[in-house]
Amino acid sequence: MEKEINLKTVIMFAGAIIAFLIGSGFATGQEVLQYFAAYGYWGIAGSLLTLLLLIYVCSSFLVVGHREKFEKGNDIYKYYCGEKLGLCFDYFSTIFCFMSFIVMVAGAAATMKQHYNTPLILGGLIIALLSLVTVLTGLSKIVEIVGRVGPTIVIISIVVGVMSILKNYVNLGPETVIPSLESLESSEKLVKASSSWYLAAFSYVGFCMLWLAGFLASLGAKAQSSLEAKSGGILGGIMFSLAVVVVTLGLLSSINTTAGTQIPMLYLANNVHPLFSSVFALIILAGIYSTAVPLLWSVSARFTKENTSSFNLLTLSLAVVGFFIGVWLPFDRLVNIVYVINGYFGGILLIIMFYRSINKRLGAKEEVSTSLPTEDR
């Protein structure tokens, strides 16, 4: 019989999921702008589709990780896809996690430059150094730190979104939103993640999966029961998706100004109050940090064993390379290219997961049917 669930553990799992997903894309608003707000009202439908898919993905990864106790978290790809295809996903996701770490560095650099007018090198250096130091402390410490940071940032992001909606609710009518989006699209100020809202949502969950798979598989092994693991995944998916809906509406209420900016959420915060934007810039950096850490850990843990000299050396090398590339390439374009391309690859994994789940359920029903006496069938 499985142990009862520990509410504190469930919240910590949910917090770790949220912290991982927030990153520079969500915290800055650039991700939500390209994947949801850019589609107007259909972006809300996209966020609801994202909610359902994230709940399925997060709970599945945690439960499988709890049950299988993989030697390495990335072994979850072989579980779903078989030896050869699983190995392809394994290596691809590792490369993508490193590319995403670079996006985090670029996001920190852009945030510091836009709000504090500092050189790009400063923001990137801060995140690279903090990530390096935290990863060297180990997975347990990482979960403890980012698990507390994540929910705090989501709550504050929701507050900013709600206040922006209340202040600019007159701009949310179709007579304002639709012409604004058409004008921005024709002037090429509006960058979209895909040609349609549902493909954007599918791609969004796809790249989230490549972030989460190995990390959540390792995290799930620490759960006391499958129910505890599943509950953490469901709660994390709900809380994050709620924040996406609110921030999408907040960005739409000021779409003429937020579109084309590197850090849209800073504009929303400044619109609430100029002093608040200074505080929110620090919150954005905390969100970037909370994602950069597990991304960097995932890459190092894939090739080396934690708490060894080789792990430390690889982590240092990755942090240095990620820093130099991140302060060199523009943030908004990095989000559009890195996330979108990898999102569709992750979408293939999502389809495979659905196929495996359906087959498993059908197989279970068939097994029950054949085990019944003839007169009971």
C-alpha cells in the first residue's frame, strides 16, 4: 500500500516545475507574447490547451520517474521511445537544454540593460555565476531553492497582469485588439511562434517537455508515492497555466506598446508604478535564475556524476561558454528560433507519449477481458 501524500512535498514539486518553466521567456513576457498574446483571443484558447497538456506531461514524467527509478533522468526517453529513438531524444534534449541556458543568460543581459541601462555583460555574468554556484551544491539543494522561488514569482506575475488588466481593460475589446494586432503584424513588430494558435500551444508544450523530462524523472524518484508525484505535476501545471492566462490578457491590454519590446513585462510593471518596475526587474532575474539552474544541471548530470571533479569541471565550462554566447546574440530572436524549432521536436515526443498511454490502456483492458471466465465476458 502506498504512503499518504505529503502536502509540503507536493507543493515543492509544483514549485520546482513552475520555477523551471518561468525562465527568461515567461518572466520577461517575451515567451507569452510570441506564443499566446500575438494570437489575440485565440491565445486564451491556446493557454487552456497548454494547461491540459502540461498537466498530463508533468504528472506522467513524475509518476514514471517514481516508478522506474532511472539511473539517469534522461533514461525516460528510452522508456517512452525505445533504445535508438530514445537515445536521439536524449542527446537532442541535452543540446536544447544548453541552448535554453544560453537564452536565460541573454534574457538576464537584456533585462538589466533595458531597465538599469547596464552593459549586456553584467546581467549575463550575474546569472551565469549564480547558476554555476547553485548547480555545484547538488540536486536536493536546487529543488529546495527553485521550489520556493517559483510560486512567489508566479503570484507576483499574476498580480502585475491583473493590475494591468484593471488599468487598461477598455483596450481588451475586439474593436481595439483586432485592429492593433493586424497593424502590428503588417509592420512586422509582432513576432509569432507559429502560423496558428493551436500549433503555437503544441510547440510551447513541446519545448517545455524537453526541459522537464530528465529533471522531473529524477525528481519523481524522491516521491513517496505515485499519487504524491501525480499531485505535484497537476498542481504545477495548473498554477503555471493560470499565470499564462493572466499575463496574456495583461499583454493584450497594452499590445501596441508591449509588442516589439525586449522585456514586455517590465512595461506592464512600469505602467502599474515606476518604482514597482525596479522591484519587478529583480523578480524577472530571479525567474531567469530559477530556470537557468536546472537547465545547467541537466546538461552536466547527463554526462557526469554529480559531486565529482568531472561534474564540476564540465559545469564550469558550460557556464563560461553559455555566458559568452548569451551576451552576443539578441534575446527576442533567440526565443523565437531556439524555442520554436525545438518545440516541434518535443511535440513528436508528446505524440509518442499519447500513443504509448493509449496502447497501455487498451492492453490492460484486453488482459482483464481474457482473464474473465467466458460467461462473464
